[in-house]
Amino acid sequence: MKVGFIGLGTMGRHMASNLMKAGHQLVVNDVRREAAAPHLQGGASWAETPRAVAEAVEVVFTSLPGPPEVEAVALGEQGLVAGLAAGKVYFDLSTNSPALVRRIHEVFKRRGIHMLDAPVSGGPRGAESRRLALWVGGDEDVFKRYRPVLDAIGDQPYYVGPIGAGSVAKLVHNCAGYIIQTALAEVFTMGVKAGVEPIALWKAVRQGAGGRRRTFDGLADQFLPAKFEPPSFALRLAHKDVTLATALGREHKVPMRLANITLEEMTEALNRGWAERDSRVAMLLQEERAGVEIRVPEAAIREVLADDKSGPR
């Protein structure tokens, strides 16, 4: 297939190369022509503008730093909107704003152009090795039609839902990761200042329940099905553990901002009379504040877990 690729940076250069390895004929563009040198040497064609890329191909991919760049490439005077004819397809691989994605989609839809958001996860190594998740939002039939092209970019293309759904999933994933990163910095500084060698501490916690499990799999037991009885670990016991941890932090003069917020959440949950429910019941407080109710049938959860072939990432 004749494919356009715009944005040959840290991620994009590898994804474009993998499309070429899969046999697709590439037309490329980047703000720095020198970034395209390996692709041009491998047989790709250069186009001076996003519009020229769009005019030359059936499907276009962009991998760009953020919303301002995507908006300029998609909607600018020499952008994709000026070059894509009705029936052509545009996938944005960038981590983007769902609101912008939906706005671009509406502009393109009025012209008969298909736009899908398809942010990726796996980092530069995953982009190079093709071990990437792609979270796609938009027309499911278009996703299925172009699945072979997506398979050339990553090993886990997944249709999430309507336009913008892929970007929402990416933001949930990335924001969770950075919050967890901040929490780990907090508790590890506490542990080291309390006298445990960093390598020994790391080796120890990797073997615990949290260390042995994939990050998001823990949502399947209590939070998603809203099943907090019988408890796997009672809230009153979890409250005791976090109380001890924050006390240790105070003893060693280690700031514990996230831990203290967590303790406040657990205390509020205790005051609801939830002491003997599962410790994850405190998560219901955030559902109340957000004005959403999450209730997933257990059969649907089991089906997802049974079908999971990706393994640890």
C-alpha cells in the first residue's frame, strides 16, 4: 500500500521503517529533511508538505510532539485537509488532546475523509522492535480494513471505541504511570532513609503481591465489578499499614504527600462504616466525586483475561 508518514522523530522513524520492512511504499515528511535520510535511502519518497504527502497516498500516519503540531499538520494551509480526497484515511499516532482529535475528525468527516486516533505505547524500543500497543478510536470498519497496516507498526492494535477513545486510553495509561512513579519515589526514599539498602529493598518489593502483578490487573478483582465483599484484605488492616508507613516517614523526616492523601481517603472510607469491606472500597469515594458509577459484569472481565495473550510488558 502507498502510505504517508509525517514525523520521523524518536518514535516515528522506527514506525516508518517497520512499514517499509512490511513492504509498504512510503512517502515521508518531517520538519527536518535530514531525519528522513535513512528512509529515503531505503526507497521512500520525500514530499515537501503534509498536503503533498496526502495527495500522493491512500492512508497517512502522523507521529508528532503534541496538539499544536497535529493541528498545524492536519488543518494548516498546506495541511492534510487540503490534500486528502474523500475516502482517504488519516491515523494520528501522537499522544493528543481528545477534544482536538474530535474537532479534526468533524472537519474531515464533512469532506468524506476518515480520521482515527491511534496513540501508541511501548517507547522507542517498542517502536523499533514492533512491540507496540496501538489504541484506536474512530470508525471500527476502517480500523478493520487497515488492520494489516497497523500490524506493521505494532503487535497489539486494539479498537477502543468512537473517535477520541484511543487518546483517552493513552492519557489514562500515561497519567497513571507518572502518578505511580511519584508514589514509588516517595516510599523508596522513606525505605532507604529508614535503613534499607536500595537494591535489597527493590529486590524485596518485586516479590510482593504488587510486584508480581501487572499494574492494571488489580482493577479486575474489586473495582471493576464493584465487588468488595468478602474482603481480600480488609480496609481497617490497610488503614493500619498506611498509618504505620506515614509514621515511619515522620520519624525519618521524609515528606509523604501521596501517602497522607491516601490515608485521608482510607479514613473517610472508615467513617462510612466500611472497615470490614475490601480495602479497595475507598476507590468508591472518587467515583462519587467524579459522578460516575463503574460496574462491569464479571463474565466480561473473565473473557478479557482469558483472551489476553500479550503477557507482561
